[in-house]
Amino acid sequence: MSTFTIDSGTSRANPSPAPGKRLTVPALRARKGAEPIVCLTAYTMRTAQLLDEHCDLLLVGDSLGQVIYGLPSTVPVTLDMMCAHGAAVVRGSWHALVCVDMPFGSYEESPEQAFRSAARIMKETGAAAVKLEGGEAMAETIAFLSARGIPVVGHVGLTPQAVNALGGYRARGRDDAESAKIMADARAVADAGAFLLVLEGVMEEIAVEATKAVACPTIGIGASAQCDGQILVTEDMLGLFERTPRFVKKFGDLAGEISAAASTYAADVRSRAFPGEEQVYRPK
């Protein structure tokens, strides 16, 4: 467990790691069929501090485009954004492996382009891995990166960066052709060297079959409890948004708590009850 010390210059908590070290790529790869891998997204230092001791992997997802920046999709997210948030999450954690999403347009052109982008991410953030979307079309790129010391998490099924081509965010694998494609993509990504494989928004039977078919652990999101691990967008899981995808379970109601706290604060300001005696400075 991490403890926190107060930085007198900022009055903010900084992590003071307990003895130990981060989880590694080989350690997570070895969890195939064993204890489920716990993953959540993180975009800020403080969120990383709070999630770190509970998670095996923190994903700096390009979902930050919608969650943090209010963008309509993940497509406009830039490499600069991912590097800035990735570095913050690494600074706020010490236990979980940190993986950073490669944004749309930063890797699809060629394996060489992908290597340049991934190398920049790892240098600027200190993260241990990158994640990219796509199946058979990305196998060559995954193999290229893996052979050059860059651990890769694959992502097949519902791939948000391809929302324009897919025509929306509906679950995938509803017909035989689509099911076969997802299975082929999963095998291609795993065979290319991905050490984890995210299965998003697929029919449960496909997730179960893919988990059995590939050698690397699978991480489900809208997939199946039989996957080797699970991931959710933290803000969805905490109940910060009124509308969430079907596959999300809300484990909290932070939206309600934040609104209630803001309402109480506003009332205290308007009634001049805040600041009170404890919050003002007087001569001693």
C-alpha cells in the first residue's frame, strides 16, 4: 500500500511508495487463466494515486478525449495529450503497470511511424507499454514494436477509433461473418506478440472463445466475466456520468456527491457561513 506525504509547497498529497516495485509485463502475461487482472483508466496524478494500490494495470486511455476534454469521440485526441496525461499517471503511481493508448493517426501509416510514436510515449511518460487498436491489419506493426522492446496491448472488437467506419458504438459479432473476423483479429494480434488483448463490446460467446484461443491474457470490457481481466472507464464506474454504456456497472455515485457538496458550499458562501473561524487567518 502506498502512503501519502504532504508537500508543504503545494499542500497536496504526494505518493511515498512502500517497499516493492511495479508489476511487469511478464508478470501480467503470466496471469493467463489465473487471478483476474484488475484494470481501470486513469488520466490524472491524483486519480492514479487513489487507484494504484487496487489495480494491476492503469490505462491512460484516449477516452480522455471525451471524459476530460468533452470531445465527440476519441478521433481528435493527439499524441501531445496522451504524453501529458501519461506522465501525470506515472508520477501518481508506483505499483500498477501503466499503459498509454496510441491515438488515432499516430501508428496506422506504417510500423516505422508506430515505433516513433510509441518511443516518444515511453520516453516522455515513463510508461511500460502502449495500446493500439486493430486486428489483422495491425499484426505487422505489433510484431515490429514487440521485436524492438516496446510491449503492446492489443484491442479488437468494438474499436472506438474506427467509429466512423463501424457506423457507431454497437456491440460487435452479431453475425457469423463478424464473429469470424473478430476471432481472426484476436489470433493475429496475439500471435504477433501482444502481451494483453482487450476485447471490447463483443458477444459473450466470442469473448469466451477468444479467451480460450489466444495465449495472452484477455481483458474484457463489455465482453465476459470469463476473460482474464476486466477494465472500465473509471469515471463511468464511479457514477460521474448519468448515461453510461450497458456494460458499465456503477460502483458509486460521485456525480450526486459532488453536486451535493457544491450545493452546500454555494449555500454557505451566500449566507456568509463560509469561511468560518477555522478558515481565516488572525494575528496570534
